[in-house]
Amino acid sequence: MPVMLERWNDDRMDALEGKVDKGFERVDADLSELRREMKAGFDRMQRLMIQFSGSLIVALIAALLVRA
């Protein structure tokens, strides 16, 4: 079976370059969105941890005051 070799001319290379550039732009946009979502999630988790810690401290102080 003969092997067919394709010739890549400048127009085909330019078209491929355009596709690659668009692909990287899409990946960059997706990563930016992912970073925003992760930051929002970590901010919520940090807020929750601060609230939990504050509640725990208040409960411990109240328990110590009741025992005294």
C-alpha cells in the first residue's frame, strides 16, 4: 500500500497556527474561570472555619464559666 505524503503549504500552516492559538485562548479562559471558582470556594471555607472557631471558643468559655 503506497504511503501518501501531504505537503504543508503556508496557508495550511497558518490555519493550524490559528487553531492552536484559539485552543490556547480557550484553555486560558477556562483556567481563569477555575481560579475564580477555587478562590471563591477557599474564601467560603475560610469564613466557615473562622465562624466555627469563634463558636468553639465561646462554647469553651461558657463551659468554664458554668463550672466556676
